[in-house]
Amino acid sequence: MNKKDMLLEYLKKQDGKHFISAKILGDSLGVTDRTIRNYVKLLNDEQPALIESSREGYRLSGTPPKVIKESGSGSHIDTRRFYILRRLIKSSDRGLDLYDLADALYVSDATIRSDIANLNRLVTKHELKIIQKDTRYILKGEEKLRRKLMIELINDSKPAKGFLEEEIQIFLGDISLQDLRKLSKNNFERYSILPNSYFFKNFILHLAIAVARAVDNGQLEQSSYTINNRNSKSLNVVRGIASDLYNQHKIILSEADKDELAILFNGQLKDEKIFIDDCINTNISKALEHAIQEISDVYMIDFNNENFKTRLLVHIQNLFNRLALNKHARNLNVLNIRVNYPVIFDIAVYLASVLSNDLDIKINDDEIAFIALHIGSYLNSKTSEDNDTKTVIITPNYLSQQSDIQKFIQEEFGDDLFIVGIYEDAGDISSIPAPELIITTESMEQFTNDFVGTDIEIVSIRKFTTKHDATLIRRATEKVKHKKFLSFLQEKIPELIRNDFLVNIHDNSSKAQIMRVIADGFQQKGYVNEDYLNKLNERERVSSTAFPSGVAIPHTMKYEANKTGLMILKPEKQVIWDRNEVKLIIGIAVNKEDSHMFNLIFPRIIELVAEPYNVNYLVEADTRKEFIDRLIDLIAEGDYFPG
């Protein structure tokens, strides 16, 4: 969606009740007042009298447009359609009423019918189907396929690295996010605090909100929490940050703001345990637990992460206090978040609706956008944790030993290792999710006993690190990556090779006949369209897909299948495939949305089947299970992982 259409979408949300100044609109879209005037002119040229103008700004005319432009297609799903799909998944066999949906979404029944048609094209790719009974729509298909669809949609919508930083910078305006990060980091280091990346990102988010409040003269007047130790390390860090903010930007944080920031350190400092439950309104805590459970159930992703819940609980308590004083936090970036991250925003809306009902409060879009930032940050961090090696450092906190080792690891390994905690004793690890790698200056014997029976890799290094230590860590990291890749193969390969996708050819079929078998097999299961065979032949005309090793891998030139799969064909007699005799054929269908996943596997398969003995090893498998086991063994051989 371009910014002109974003402007129209924004004005629609205001229901035409009030004029909105060009400055506010420009700030929301990140453009100048003049650009807003140009957008208005273009929109009114496309549909006369669509937008009214006055000295106060702009609003939609009394007759809003009936046609709403949609952005993109394919894997993109906008907020309204995701809302409908989410409710279809949850409603199960009862389904949803056409006219109830139209009323709930303030659109025509024709718009809902169009949305359902688009959604049906999407769910069909996942072996699901939306059927209509009278005026009700019902999503049909297995529960595991519904769950998989929801998870894939959310995974596709997870913000990329840098998402949080970009949104916070837009939110801060002229104040540099880099300055906030730098002065925070300096104060953390001054007190020898070594935060993990998730905590630091969330601290910066809360600091940015506090700074924005201060700029608008909306500082907190009273904290929700009581920190009895007024000389605590956490408060001293925050005071240092507040002092730097004043010296550099003349921004004043209230004492209540400082307390709110200090409470975020709960669980980060071993000698400063704050019992946050004693500081939180019990009703708010219960409401958030209910809301977290709801979004976990509805969106089929585990949001029951203690760090995430604690940070969000602090924010919701602040929100509740502000609403009690009739104070609202402005978020000029709400439109950008809503449009660019519709699924994330939908999750935030759902969570806010549960909180609103349980606490009898009204949460507006600005506040929902802040909640969306928390959710986006968590999903982003969860993605990093899934991809990177979760690492714990265990070493005495003597002089600068912990910080020196952390810096060494970050300089040598960058983003490959995700440091989830730094501790003095192995007993502290029980309070966090199990790491994949432990780096310690203690003896190996102690840790081998503590973690016997686990898959955790343990590396013992010197207190004063050397290149040899880096080599040891790198080897352990490679072992972890190999284990993760092996688990990935064990999950994905059986999904790619269905029970009926291993075919034994008993007659003297020709290349053309086998190509027809592949095309028909994929088409009957909904993996490809009718033109798939033509596209296979088009690829063969460019260059044969057969190898001298005795394998052929027919595929199209583009990834454009409806679903991704591998079809294995084993002829009793070798087939003449152009200039080669082949004894194994691997037919391929790839949906472009699976391209990243497939590209982790496909190059390795090509590399392996170029060798005749590997082809013979696969051909000798008698059953689908045996073929899959042999293929996984070959791919993972030699501790292989893609990288």
C-alpha cells in the first residue's frame, strides 16, 4: 500500500467526524504538509469530492467511497481478511454469518463475499476449504492444517530485524534512537550490567515511551511500584540515563518515570529481586494472564514467556494508571504499524479487547500500537532465538571478567550466538529456558554431571581468551547447528514426500510418460495447476535435468506451485532420459513461499545425487520410510548444516 492509499485508509478510520490537520497527517505518514495536500488533490481527482478541506485540515466527505483498494495479493493478507480467517479458524463447525461479519466490519456484504473468495484461494493451498451453507461460511479441514496455516501466516508477518528500531525512531521524531541506545549502554556498563538483547530492546522501548511522554509534558505523576532500596543499582542506572538525557536533550524524566524504568530490571540483577506481583494490581495481572492465554490459543503461538509477560505487565499497569487519570499516550506511528504489520496489529487488537472487557476500560488505537510494538519485539526476538544458538556464559563476576568474555564472544561470533544470560553459577540456569550452548571458565567435569542426558554443548575456555578458545566455541556452535538442521530435516522431509509420493514404475515407461505421471500425481493432490506439464517440458528443452550418475530431477524454471513436495519414482528398468540412463527420478513442485525452506535442502540433494553410489544407496530403499531415512542420512552426513 502506497502512502496516498495509507492517507485514505487513515481518514476512513476517523469516520469523517473531525478535520485532521496536514501536520498530524504528515507526521503519521512521515511526509511533509505539502505532500499531504498533493495526495488529497490526487485522491479527489480520482473520485471528486472524496475529501473535504478546511482551515482545520481534512476529512472524508459525507459519502465515503464504496470501493476499497486492497494492496498486494498472494501471501499478503490485510487486517480485515486476517480478522475473518482468525474467526473462521476459531468458530470451527458453526461458521460465521455473512451479514454479521459485514455489520461487525462496517463493510458491504459484497465486500465480505470478495474477501471470502480471496481467502478460499489462500486456504486451498493448505488443503483447507471455506464452504457456504445458506448465509454462513465454514472452514473445513483438519485441525493440524488449520494450526499450520495460522502459524505460517504469523511467521510470514514477523517483523524483520530492525523493525523495532525503525518504528521507535519514527515515534521519537527528532530525538536520535542511537543517542538513547548509546547513553543507556554507557550507564549499563558503568554499573557492570550485561543485559541480553531482548531485555535491552525492551528497555529502550520503555525509555522511548517515557521520553515521548516527557516531550509532550505528560510525565507520570505517580509510579505503580514502590522500590524500597532508593540506592539500588537499577535506580542508579536509570538516574544516570535521566541525567544524560537532560544534559544532552533537556528532557526531564519524573521520579515516577524512573521508578517505572527501574522495575524493568526485575530478574536481571541477582542481588536485586523485586517481587513485581506485590506491585501490580491483582485484577490487571489476572486480566493479562487471561489475555495472553487467549491470544496463545487463537493464534496458536506460545506467548507464555515470563520475560515478555513481565515487560508487558509493566506497560499495561502504566496504561491502566494513565486511563484512570484520563491521560492518553499519543503514537503518531499507529497508521504505519497498522498497515505494515496487519497480523501483529490484529493480535494486539485481540489482546486489547480481552483486557478492555476484563478491566472495563477503553483502549484506543494509539495504545494498541504500543502493545503491537511489544508483540512484534517478542516475535522478532523469538525468531532470533530460533535461528541463533542460545548461549549462556558462566564465569565469576570478578573485575571485568564477565564483560570481557561477552565482548570477546560478540566480536568473534556476532549474531551467530544469542546470549540469553550471564551467570556465576550453573544453578542459576534453571530459571531460564534451556540453552543450547554453555561457555564457561569452570571445569568441564562439573557441568557434565549437571547436564547429563541433555543435548547442551559445553565449552570450557580460559579466563583470558585466546584464538584457541574461539576455535573451541566455533566447533561447539557447529555441532549445535548440525543438530538443529537434523531436526529440521526429520520434520520437513516426511512432509515433502507424502505416503503416495513414492512410486514404483513396473513397465517400460518412457521419459514423456514418466513426466506425465509426475504432473498428474501433483495435480490430483492440488500441488500444481494444469499447465505444470508444459512448464516441465519447457525446462527440459532448455537443458536436460538428468545426471550421468543415474538420476533425473524434473522441475519448472520458477517456483510457482500451489504447494511444495517431492515425488520419488523408481523404475524397474533404467529409463533413457535424453543422453543418460536413469534409475531414480525426483519430481519437484515448489511454492515460492517455501523457497527459503526448500533452498536449505535442494542444493545439498543436487550435490549428493551427482555421485552414482549415493543414487544406488537411495534406489536400494524398499519403503518410503527407508528412503526418507537414507536421504536424511546422506544430507546430514559429516555433521553438515547449511551456512
